[in-house]
Amino acid sequence: PPLDAEALSVNTSYLTAVSNDYSYDEIFARMLRAQGHKGDVLLAISTSGNSKNILKAMDVAREKKMISIALTGESG
């Protein structure tokens, strides 16, 4: 069967709307609140490991009992 997968960073209309109305820190967390489900996988990438938008997305994934994988730089 097909794999339901989406890169959260590619919908520029959504990203600009959410960052304008809420905060850039909320862009990925807000999308996961709407579309994430238990058992889904979140692959989060942050060079620093400290990006607030990535950390908030990881928090939402944990709340929704999603599987989270993070790739970070050496200090993350």
C-alpha cells in the first residue's frame, strides 16, 4: 500500500500563515496537533538540537504517542 508521508516544511502558505498568526516556534507543532496520530513517525532534524520549532514538535509527538527520531548536531 502507499505510504502516507509529508515533509512538514514544504507548504509555504501554511508556514507563513501560522508564523504570522501564532509564532514561527509553532509551525510544526500546530501541524502535528492536526495531523499526527499514535504510531506515526516524526523525523526531526536540527543542526543545533535546540530549535524551538523542532522541540515543540517533539513535545506534541510525545503527547500523541508518536514515534520520534531526532538528528542533531554535536551539541543537541
